[in-house]
Amino acid sequence: MEVLKELRKSLLLALWFVVLTFPIMVIRVNTITDTIEWRWERAILMAVGSFVGSFLWKFLLARQEARKSRQTAKGSSEASDDGASAQKSLTERLLARLGWTRDTLREKKVAIPALAILGAIVIVFPFVTSIYQSNIMISALIYVILALGLNVVLGLGNMLHLGFAAFYAIGAYTYGLLNHYFGVGFWIALPLGAAASAIAGILLAIPVLRLRGDYLAIVTLAFGEIIRLLLVNLSGITMGPSGVKSISRPGLFGLDLSYTQAITYTYFICLALVIFTVFIVHRLENSRIGRQLVAMGEDDIAARAMGVNTSRAKLTAFALGAVWAGIAGVLFAAKTTFINPDSFKVWDSVLILCMVVLGGMASIPGVIAGALILILLPEYLRVFSDYRLLIFGAVLVIMMVFRPGGMIPKRRKAYKLRPEELQGSAAVPVGGGEGDAP
Amino acid sequence: MRFRNMLMIALALFLVGGFAFAAAEGEAETIKIGVAGPHSGDLAPYGLPTINAAELVAEKVNAAGGVLGLQIELIIEDDTCVPEVAANTAAKLVSDGVVAVIGHVCSGATNAAMPIYVESDILAISPSATNPSLRDFPNFFRTIGADDAQGPAQVDYVVDELGMTKIAILHDKGDYGKGLADFALAALAKRGIEPVLFDGITVGAVDYSAIINRVAAEGAEIVLWGGYHPEASKLVDQMRSRGLDIAFMGADGIYGDAIIDLAGDAAEGVYASGPSIAAGPIAEEYRALHVAKYGAEPGQFFMQGVSAMLALVNAIETAGSTDYDALISALRSETVDTPYGSIGFDAMGDATGVGFSVFQVQNQTYVPVQ
Amino acid sequence: MDFEFFVNLLFSGLTRGSIYALLALGYTMVYGIVKLINFAHGEVYMIGAFTTLIMVSVLTILNLPILAIAVIAALVAIVWSAGYGYTLDKIAYKPLREAPRLSALISAIGMSLFLQNYVRLAQTSDFLPFPRFLPTVRFLDNYDGLSSSQFIIFTTTTVVMVILTIFIKFTRVGKSMRAAAQDRMMATLTGVNVNKTISVTFLIGSVTAAIGGILISAHVGQINFYIGFLAGIKAFVAAVLGGIGSIPGAVLGSFVLGLTESFGAGYISSDYEDVFAFIILVLILIFRPSGILGKPAAQKV
């Protein structure tokens, strides 16, 4: 009976989708001959597709439900207050397959060789693969820096920022214009771009200190657009929509590099900067200001009550986030050697946002994975050429529905008092679930 | 140090991605030609026709035995008209071993891709990138006239033939449209004429009545438009439905049946400067092939794409090899029969023999008026 | 620049405002209940326009009278758009009701991308001419600053807004919508079927989007798969400007935005049209951080 009911449900669903998509999928009007093309084969495809799809969907949902209830059953004794985020992380499940736990990884005899092997692979990467591979990897690494920058604002401070591409643009144009007008080199422009971007970050943060949530989002979106439109319209300085071209690639002690060498060199610069960024952001997370940001992101008023200067925390978050965007911008200008305002539209800000959320807010490995996947996936989906954005969109939806906390959710340090230790009053860290801001 | 372990996971992801596609490589002996342009996103209508053009020419050449006895293999890559994607696209084409590229389509994307082609000894023939600054690249060719040739041609016609001096210049703030508008402005300045209005409009906006009011209030006799056909048809349509009969002139971005389809009656009387005319037997042949294969009329830049492909095939045949220098000198010295008649390329890579004419929509078709 | 020019710009601004408002209404309704920026709202609008176009073409070939064509096509488009809105919610948003808000936002962005490309692949990437079935009558003698399609859009927006306001104020479903918006848990406890209410909200939001899609496309005369994204962003800005979640606020915000753009373009420069709009937005939000008509959110401690 159950099976029959499910079957009927899926059949109805398939019918629903066929009817729903009928006008757009099946009918096509040929305006030249004024005839209607009925593409019935598509309706059949749609029916079969949605029938099979519905089973897959139900299966996945059921699995997720099962995992959730298992977690809640087990978690009643644990410190997990949120069912959705209490699932085991992907990392843990992968490790469990190997019969490992997180602690295995922490042991020196496993960690050091593994890290060494990965390090070696990363270093040989540009030498064994094609220029194209190095090129897109550079793009991906630049976005890793960007996403880690946004993570400071969004992941730690929990402030929705829809204008991040503006800071990226400021970094890129700082280098592009300085190089164009004064011949300033990459290494001098790098800190200048970061500084310019940070100043812009503070300028944006001052008016929005009072705003929260979606109002903050919309002002940052407006800021992003204003910056882009200024770049378009101030054509006397920025060369307007035609952009700045022939920007120098990073120099290496005045050596003349061939294209392949220059790309390889840029790859290593990006890699070094990514490692630097990860290091700083990781330190930031556990620093005084990082904790202030997290507190403010969770509850503004409570944080203020605890003595956090939220205005200063906000300014710092915006400035720190912008610094990384500025650095990424300079790298971007040096990599493509050509910039124009088209690279910094709303969509680009949205893409960076997607990286942070898809990867897992506030989780550094998550954000890195999110950035790598969102940049590399469309590139590798080139095989599907026409369908790649369709697939990309579907992947975003499916990922979010089945892993709403992101690929590698942030695991908060959680402290819990065990009954038997109540007398001792010692707080023991346990691997609890991620606590989302309610 | 937990984060180090997590970092390793991230690194693993990164490597899986890298190696997954490093393996697949073809080995059959062909002549590989890249086709790059926007094939997805909002600018796709300008990029897709070039693919069709390249495919049709390649099919025809391959059916007749190929070039130098080898079959042509097209490697089609999407650059979405975004510079950084174009740079990756270019690197991909270089890695795939193409000898030449038909593209890119947008000037901005072309600007980002060309340095990579220069350093990899690959030439590019664009069907549509009109920005004059592209001349700086020694391996750049185009089968369309550059903007700095078009602006003066438009101004000449407006002032000398139509006798209008109250000119409003509008553009779409894009690299193509703004460039065009700037050259028209410069050409006007040479004649000592100040336009009554010089302004950019927002692409994709739903209503342009504010700027149209402004044009009317400034007493303009004609609007010179720098941009593409969708915005142009909105502007014309909204001017006409307001009962304003201010003349309207665009460039090759609106030259084609697309604006007539979109604006209908409102397009009547619209001027466009464009490549002389694609009406010879070759143009007819490819138009027919396109209709037969794709069931629709060819889109924007299709004929330029055909010309680019024909010029390239001809250059390979003349040079007798796919050697970079030989191809470039062949392109510069030979002329080839294309939909636009017999064309060649000058030292700057600009097509010679592709002149500009001015057309006007009369009874729902563009007819040459100059 | 005289008085007539001023009036012309005023009408331009009102037209733009009404266009934004038709979209902003759907945004704000959905936001009010599920606190979700429904990025795919613009795509529902686009699908409404496409369905209308397809139906009109089919019916024209079948040789029906013009009025019948317009009515049937519009009805079909409205029903189908509502279907899309409903399905959208069920697939992409419903599983995420309890998830972090940003996850739902990304899901919405993914859906928007998916629907754009779905229409592009199933139909075409070209701009298509949209049938101009709005009657062109010169209803004002000696004045041509306002075309009839502008007038029709303006009137429709007003009517839709009034109907929605009455619906939400006085009907049973409207009351449950307001209850769900205030406190979903409490609404459930008092016997409101929240899931059904949310579905109804998506249906109504999609209907307004489809009406917008039909009218705006008929005014503009062309559509392609990308029109939803740009229009959606502007409508979102308008909705927030007015105080997101508030129906009169969405309309007011849309008019402020439309008028700013229009006067900015008319008196200063259309180059900076959007810059003016965004600067006004920032200024208003600095002084009224919850939008023009938004209630200052009571902060729970």
C-alpha cells in the first residue's frame, strides 16, 4: 500500500510538472513561417525526469530526516540545540569511512606527512598541468581571498553585505590606474590597494552603523552600484567602460618572464597570499576583536551590554574585510592585465556571497571549499557548455536544501558542564553542534 | 591546530578539481580553430550567431576535403563577455592547441584575451569587436569597421545629407556604445557643433520616458545612438508612442532585422550606419544554409563571423601551413571573397573593403540611402 | 525648462514607480511572511511575460479575435505563473524554513539562475517582440506627455494595491497572513495553517508578478530571459526603501525611487540616474533605518 501511494504521488507530481512546464518547454512558435512547433518529446522527457527525480528527492529528504532524528535522539544528552545543524560534518563522515576520527588527523604522524604530500602537489601543480589549469586556479585562489574577506563581515559579524565587489574594484583600479598613469609596480600597489579599499570600507561603515539585516544589505548593494557607476562615468580618470588595459604583470627583480612563467609566478604569489590570509583570518577569529564580532553578530544588544563597542567592531569588520578584497583586486588586475567596470556588477557580489554561505559561514575550510567549487565548477562544466548555468543554479538549490549549514559547517567551541563535574566547576570542551544565530 | 586539518580537506578538493580534467586530450590530426564569445548570459544573442557561422563554414570546407588536407575542428568556448572569464577562455584555447581564434565578440573581453594570444603566437579575427584600441595588438584582425571610422561617417551623413545640427547623443554606458558616442562627439567637435545633449542611459531599464522628455525639451532633431538594438527599439518605440518624430540613428549595433522585429512600425525611418551590405551570392548562400540548418534567420554578427572564418581558411590555404607569421602575412596580403565582397586586412588588422553605408528602415527593411 | 517639462518628468517618474511597485508588492508580501528575499520573484515575472507571448502567438495562429486572445493569454499566464511561484516555494524554500536565513537566500539565487537558463534553453536567448495589446488612445487632448500604456500601468498598480490592502486587512486569509508574519509559532497555536498561508502568499505574489510581466512587457514591447533579474533588483530596492513587509510602503518606495530617477535624469544627467536613486536610498535609510513606512523593529533582548 505504501509503495502504491508513493507511486501515485510521484505520478501526480510528474503530471504537475508536465502541465507546469508545458507552455515553455513544448510550444515554440516559429515567427518566420508562423507555425507552431509542438515538441512533444520534451513533455515525455519531463514526465520521466520528474517521476524519477521525485523519488530521488524523497529518498534524499528521508535520509536527511532520518539523520536529523537520529541526531536529536542522541543529541538530547549533547549540546546541540539546532536540529538542522547537528548533522555530522562531511569531513567527519569521510574520515569515519576510513575508520578515523578527527583526533587521528591531529596526531603528528598522520598530519605531517599528509600536509607534506598535499603541499608538494600544490607546488608541482602549475608545472604538470596546462596554462589553462593554472589560470583558472589563480582565479579560484583570488576568489578564496575575496571569500575569506567577506567571511569576516558576513561569517563573524553576521552582516549581509551585497556590495563586496566594490572593494574588489577599488583594489583592482588602484593598481590599474597607478600602473597606467605612474607605472607603479605590483608590489608597491599591493599595500596601496589594500589601504584604499580599507578606507572605502570605513567610509561605507560610518553611515550604516545604525542599520541591520536587510537594510544593511540594501545599502551595501547601493554602495557597490555607486562605485561601479562612478567607474563607468568618470571616464576622464578611469577610462570609463572601455577599461584600463596593458597592466603589468607582477615583476620578479626586473626579469623578463614569458607568459607561462608569468602565470606560474602569479600562481605562487596567489598561493602565498592565500596562506597568509588563512593565517591572519584564523588568528582573527580567536582574537579579542573576532570574538567581539561574533558576539555582535549573535546579538547586538547583549554584546553592547557586555561592554563590546559595537560601532568600533563594525568599522573594524568592514575595514578588515575590505583589506582582503583590495588585495584580491590588485591580484586580479595583475592577472588579467585588463580591467573594466563589467567585472564588478551586483552579480559578482552575489557570487562571493554564495561562496561563503555554500561553503559554511565562518568556517575557514568551508569558505575555501566554497570559493574553489564555485569558480572551478563552472569552468569544468564547460563540457556541458549551454547547460552549465542551469546545472550551476540547480546545484546551489540542492546544496542548500540538503546541507543548509554549508558544505563544511562551522563547529563552534562549545563548553558544557557535565553533572558529575558540577562540583568541580571545570568547563570541558566537547564537539557540539554549530549554534546558529537565532 | 584543527584548522590545519580542515585546510588539508580543502586542498584535497582543490586538487581533485585540477586533475580531473587535466587528463582528457584528443589526438586526431585536425586544424583546431577556437570560437570564443558570449554563449550564455544576457549577451548571448551577440555570440551565438558566430558559432553558427563558424560551423557552417567549417562544414562546407570539411565536406570539400578540408584545408591542406586536414579537417577543421572547432573548439567553442564561452567567455560571457566578462574580461576575467575571457582570459581563462583564452588560456583554455591556447592549451587546446588552436591555431587561430574567431572572436572574441565584446571589445572588453577581447582586450583581456589578446595579451594571451600575443604571447602564445595565436591570431584572432573578431567578427564584432569595434574598439579602436585593439589595434595595439599585432595579431588582431577584424571583419567589422572600427568605431572611429563609424562616428565620423554618421556625423557626415547627419550634418551634410540630412542638414540637422541639433543632435542629441545617447549611449548605453557600455564599452561599445560609449566608444561610439565619444567618436561621434569628437567628429561633431571638429565641425564646431556642440550636441544639445550627451548622456548615457541604463541598460535594461523598463521606461525611458524621462530621458526622452529631456531630448524633446532640448529641441533635438535627431538622436545619435551608441549601443545595441534592444535599448534602441525601446527608445524609438517610446518616442513614437509619445508622438515625437525625432529622427533616430544608430550604428552596426542596430543594423539588422532584429530592431525591425522588435520595434515594428516604430522602427520605420530609423537610420543605421553599418557595413556596406551583405547581399552578394555568398551572403545569400550562407543565409540559406543557416535557415536550412537552424530553422531561423541568422542573428547579429553572423555575416561578419562567416567573413572571419572564410578569411582564416583562405589564409591557411595561402600560407600552406598554420605557422603564425605565415598566417599573419597571408591575412595582410590576400583578399578573400566574403558576404561583404572582396575584403583584405591592413597593417592594423582592420578590414579593407568593408565600407560603411547609411541605411534607413523603409517598409520594414533596411535600404541603403547613401 | 518649463512647467510642462516638469509635469512630463513627473509622469515619467510615476510610470517607473508603478512598474517597480507591481514587482515590489510581491517581494514585500513574501518577505513579510517568510523573511526571505525572493530573488526568483523577477523570474516569475519573466515567465509570466513569456507564457503570455507564447499563448498570444498560438492563439493568433488559431485566428481568435484580438480581445479574446489578450484575455485568454493573460489568464493562462497568471495561472501558470502562480503555479511556478507555488512550486518554487515547495522545492527551494519550504525545506529551508528552519534553516539559517542566508541558506534560503542562496537557494533563491540558485533558483533564479536555474529559471533564467531554463527559459533560455527551452525558448531562445534572443530578444522577442512582445505584442502591444494595450490600446493606444489619446485620452488627453493637446497633451502627449502621458501615453495610454503608461496610464494603464499606473491605474493597474493602484487597483492592485487597493485590492491587496483590502484583502490583507479584512479577509480571513489576509488576517492569517498578518498573524503568520508577526509570529509564526503563535499563529500556529491559534489555529492558523501557516504552511497553507505561506503557499497562498506565494500564489498571490506570483499573480502580481505575472500581471506586472504582462503589462510592463506590453509597454516595453520586448522580452528576453534576462529581464527578471534587473527588474527584480530595482523592485527589491524599492521594497526595502518603503519598509520591507509593508504593502503601502512598497508602493511608496517605488514611487520615491521612480521619481528620483526621473528627475535626476531629466534635470541633471541620466548618466547618474542610478547613483541618485541609490544616494536617496542611503539617505532615507540613515534617517529612517527601517524604511519610510517600516515599523522600527522592536529589539528583543
